[in-house]
Amino acid sequence: MKNEGLIGLHAVVQGVVQGVGFRAFVIAEAQALGVTGWVRNTWDGKVEVQAEGTRTMLEELLSKLRRGPRNAVVYAVTVDWGEAGGEFSGFSMRRSV
């Protein structure tokens, strides 16, 4: 079943993004926007986000990822756009990899 109007976003955020509440920030922002997906820390100090929503919703989330919460310092955000798989029912935190 196709999710009409929905697309996928995979983002990796680099900078001072662990230990500053970044994942909780992403969850709150994604839920406020109605975006589904997940967020997790990576072994090399980055934060990874997989999200699905409309282009407008995901562009807004992306702008928030580029800013981050108050104590974060974002150096770069790598972005890949794709199709929505429709596998998420909400937005959650996944175990770090």
C-alpha cells in the first residue's frame, strides 16, 4: 500500500550532538510535526534520524535538526531523500549503534 504524499528522510547529524538532549529534542519536534520514524546515537558521536512525512513536514524537521537543542552545536547534516515505507506508527528512540 502506497502512502500518498509521504516521503522518507534519512539524516545524520554531526557535531556536539550526544549528551545534550538531542534525541529527546528530535522526538519532541517530530511528534509536534506529526512525523513518524526514529532517532538514535551512532558509535562515532553522531545522531541518525529516519523519518517519514510530507515534504513540508520533513523540511521543517530538517531545519530543526540543523539547529538542534540549546546545548548542541551542529556542524553538518547529511541528508538522503527516499520513498516512505509506511512502517512507522509514531516517532521513537532506537538503541544506539
